Amino acid sequence: MAEASFDTELNARGGAPEPIAGSPVFAWPPRPVAAAKFLFGYPGYFVPMNVLYMGLAVISWFWLTPDLATMKSFHWDWIAIVYGRNLALTFLVFGGLHWRFYIKNAQGERYMLNRKAPTVSHRRFLFGNQVRENMFWTAGSAVAIWSAYEVVTLWAFANGYIPMLDWEAHPVYFVLLFCAIPMIRDAHFYFVHRLLHYRWLYRNVHQLHHKNVDIGPWSGMSMHPVEHILYFSGILVHWVLMSHPIHAIFHVQATGLTPAMGHVGYHRWEGKDGDARSIGQRYYHYLHHRYFECNYGGDGTVPLDKWFGTWHDGTPESHEIMRSRRKQAHGS
Ligand SMILES: [Zn+2]
Ligand SMILES: [Zn+2]
């Protein structure tokens, strides 16, 4: 990628994305006011996305999950309920975003990060088409593996193989664990993702995800089944950390659904009133798809990319740092 095109291409589409600020939560020296704003502001760590996912987990637990007594032994009828619920959520979220941005074309190319829409017909994709391949890996592998983890975890809770947290006895811990799960997810994603960039795993597994250079919502979960197994493995933390099934459902649902927004391919969301709200963190992962060796983390709440020197905030300066790091690593 020629250096000159780094900025100019993005500038040409209704304004360049703002540099990514990163999370002040783990800053040193501490920045308590900035951290509080990051956590409790709008848009912030909790509102809207994590609160929505928390609400969804509660609804799923009370109304869209069989009761514990039923889940004591494996039966296709209740497993089908879990799988069907996850598949429906996937089509709603991934399909909804794809429809808004790339079928209805709600904002055309305004604030688009992609060089072209992620609906490419090309031989390198299954069925000769990017969206079809993306949907195939999402519905066929991602939702199946996500549901398998969830089913086995619920079954283990039902049988008492995993100790179950009593929320009435420990309400503060219950809420705190809820609040910490997005950060646990962030850290887990960073390490799994870095692992996937090691030679053999990249070539045989993760490359499938990186076939998507221009990305759309459906690209988010378009991964090799081995990557799905690693990616969803974060739910296993609830096998050792005292939890309630709602925690596990929240964890795995957010893991399954956030990639839709993370791969949307735009950096601003245009409202009806014409204002364009920044969805800047999408830019963060977009840069990973475009330049590979940066931004392995999630949305940057736990700034592991900063700590490990793989941070790219979307400025020419940080692009230059990444290029020299790359030169050093590859010896040219
Ligand atoms: Zn990657
Ligand atoms: Zn990606």
C-alpha cells in the first residue's frame, strides 16, 4: 500500500475518521475523570452496546432458554431451541446491518472505510461471492460452535458440574462480574488473535477471515471452524470463575454478535436528522484488515495493543511506526 493513499482515500468520503483515542481506564498515571467518562458516558463502555447485550442475555435466560431441569441431559429438542435462538439473532443483527449499509445503501459511500462494497464476486470466495461465503461460514460453523459451547456450559450448570452463583446471596459480585466480562473478552480476543497470526495458524486457519479486505457485517464471523473454536473459548472462564448462566450467555452472545458492528466498514452512523455519530472503534479493526500487523485487540477497553506495541490509531505517524516495526521484523 503506497503511503500517499493512506489518508487521501479515506478523506475523500465525507471526512477522514478521527484518530482513535484509546481507553483511559488503565492509563498510568491514572486519569479518573477520563476513565469515568469512558465507562459511563454516552456512547461509552456500558451505553449503549454492552447494556443492550446485557438486556439481551437476561431476556434470553428467562424467555429463550429451556429450564435447568430440562437441560440435565442432552436432547435435540432443547438444543434446537438454543441453536435456533442464536441463528435468529445472527440473521437479525448481521443481516440487519448488511441490509442497512449495503442493500438499502442508507448512507451511500459517506463515511465508508472500504474502498468498495464487500459484495464482491470473485473466484477466491466460496460460491464465487464474498457475502455468500461469509454467510456460509457464519451460519454453518460460527453459530454451531457458539451454540455447542453454550449447550455444554448450560448442561454443566444444570448438573452442578459448574458451581452456580446465587445472585441473591452475592448481588455485588453478580453485577461486578457482568461489568468485567467485556474486558475479559477483550483480553482473550487479543491473545487468541495474535496466536492466529503465527505462521502455520495464519496460513491454514486465519487467512480465511483475512480474505475479506473490504469488510461488511457478514465478514465478522466468516472464519475457519478452528478459529471459531478458539474465538468462542472465552466462555470456558465461567467453568472456573463462580458465575451464573446469565453471565455465560452474556459472554458468548456478545462474542457472537459484536463482530457484525466491528466489521461494518463505516466510521460514522448517519441519523435521520443528518447528524453522523462516530462509530470510531470500527475504524480500529478496519485498520487490522487493511494492514494486518496492528490492532489485534477488540475495541480497545484493555489497551493490549498499546502495551505490546501493535497500536495503530489511524494517524500517518502511527502508520509510520507500524511500517518500521514491520521492516525490522521482516529484515528489509
Ligand atoms: Zn487477523
Ligand atoms: Zn476481522
